[in-house]
Amino acid sequence: MGFNKDQLETKLIHASSNVDIEQKTGAVNVPIYLSSTFHQESFDHFGPFDYSRSGNPTRQALEQTIAELEGGVRGLAFASGMAAISSAFMLLSAGDHVLVSEDVYGGTYRFITEVLTKYEIDHTFVNMTDLNETASAIQPNTKVIYMETPSNPCLNITDIEGVVKVAKANHCLTFLDNTFMTPLYQKPLELGVDIVLHSATKFLSGHSDVIAGLAVTRNAELGDELAFIQNSFGSILGAQDSYTLIQGIKTLGARLKQSSESAEKVATYLHDHPLIEEVFYPGLTFHPGHSIHARQSKGSGAVLSFRLPNKAAAKAFVEQIRLPIFAVSLGGVESILSYPATMSHAAMPKQEREKRGITDGLLRLSVGLEHVEDLIADLDQALKIPHHQMELV
């Protein structure tokens, strides 16, 4: 009974060990059930598990854990973040319309524009930081409003409660990608969102070792519908990866707190640097949407983006940086530097990218657990770019 009153940092540690798994031994970790099938004792009545695509005890422990952490009714674990996102969109039918934040992750953009359209599901991208524009874009057949806040990679902020009100007034469902904030810093279901989604590959895992996606529904009916899609498509998370993700979640509180504190210092340093044209980080008081983010979130997160003058400058900087790895993804214990134009948003045409502020000089930094003074010193030396290296060829 007392567990529900604990702070989230405490729940992160103990949520999975509160899951009721048969034959408890006192082990502090959830067992890994590496079994594809399960013996049935009765001819007429099957047990809770029959085939691991439909349900596995280790995956169930993870699914119940994320539901508890997000404050939802049903959690579901998928093979990737995109598997979770695309499965949620599969709740739609031909003839439906979705409203999508224009500055959305490139993989989501690709799925909406190149896959959903094959099933006669239409879409409109809108500037979701503008509630009037969002409300005006709703059509009679709009069934879902899809949010990403803070957005990837420019950290734009959407007023979650405001969009939920618009959605409810028009009988729409709301989906929200909560990858950047995690349930530690943002609880969308408490603000009225219907389905919260995660690329659990990122901060929830935290160690760049698993690919995983999570979804949590606000009510049981929606949870049953999404579970049917999950079972039908079969894009489930395996038992071993489910266990690894459970272990990662246990350290989220400590990891995200330190990384976020470091990210704010890095963002301030970059803002003051003469070579940096713009810094995007919701923890900066002058960041557009800062006050909205502060109202609906408990932290600013560990991801920031910054703009160099051009592609040549970005290339020179990347080639000089020492500590962050240069890679796709984010949310690891190691700082990860990405170039959105050819990485996270490569699926988005150049014209569409630039319309969203994803220019050739934009870099995204996921701040890890290195000492912040070492990170800033490394950034400082990498920003000493000779003038000739900044010139476009």
C-alpha cells in the first residue's frame, strides 16, 4: 500500500521487484524467462502465459513497471521505439486523419508520410507550439493529435494540457513521445494524454545496449486495443532485453539528475560562446516555451542542440571533439554528439528539415555522466576552429 506514495526516484528502484511473479525466492532481480512456450496443466483452461509473443513473465514485469512509473493502466514493451509508435498509429483506420507536431523525430515523419498514407490515413503537420494553429488544423475525420515535447532536435515546447483540451473538444485521442523527459521529469498521462510513448533505447536504458520501445495507456480499453496490435504484429521485446531495460530503469534517477545538471551548464557555456549562433535547451529562461515546460515538467533534461554557422564549421567541430562519441541515438552514460541532418532526421527531405530549423550547422548533444568541466573544456578546444575550415567548399 505504501509503495504508491513513494517518490518516483524510489519507484524506479523498486517497481519491478513489486511485480507478482510466481515462486518468489527473495531474489532482488526479476528472473529472465528464456522460454518461447509454456506447458499448460489443463486441457480446458490455459495459464496466464502460453507463447512469449503474447506474453512473457520478464516482459510483463517491465510492462507493469513502466505503467506504474507513468501512472497509467497498461504498459506494453516493443522491439523498438518506432515499433511502439507505429503500433499506436495502427489503432487508426482508413479514412482517418492525424495531426502531428511538425518538428517530429525523423523516423516518425517517415512512418507517417510513407507508410500511413498507404493505408489511406491522412496527416497534417502543424506548429504545435501554437494552439490556435493546432485547433484550426483539425478536420472532421481527425482521430489523433500526436505530440513530441520537448521536440527532437530543436527542443520546441508544446502545451500538453492545452492540446489535450483541444483534442477532447474534438473527440480526438492524444499520443505523446516522452523519450526526452522520461516519467521522472514529465507525466503526460496525468495531464490527460491517452498514450505515452518512449524510445526506451535512450534514457530509460541509459547504457546504449538495447533497442526497445514502450507504450503506456491511460485506460484499460485502449490498453487492450494496443495489446491486440502488439500481439498481431509480433513486434515484442525479448526477455533478455526486457531484463536489461529493467536494470537500466533502476538507475534513471541518478543518471538523469546528473546529466541534466551538466546539460544546463553546457548550454549556458555554449550560449556565451561567440561562434555559436543559437542554443536550444528548455532550461534556459529565454528558451521559447520555457515557462510552459517549467509548468508541466520537473526538469529540463539532458539533451540540447546548438547551431554553428554552416556545415563546414559543424564538420570541423565534430572532427576536433574528443569526449562525446559521434553517433546516432542519445540518452547514454556517455555523451553523444549527433548531426540531425544526416542522422536522426535523414528521412526528412532537406527542404522540410530547414523549414523546421534543422539546418546544416545544427548539432545535437546528449550530455552523459562525464565530469562537466571536462566536457566544457573539450567543447572549448573543439570550437577553436580555424577560419579556413569554416569556409564552405
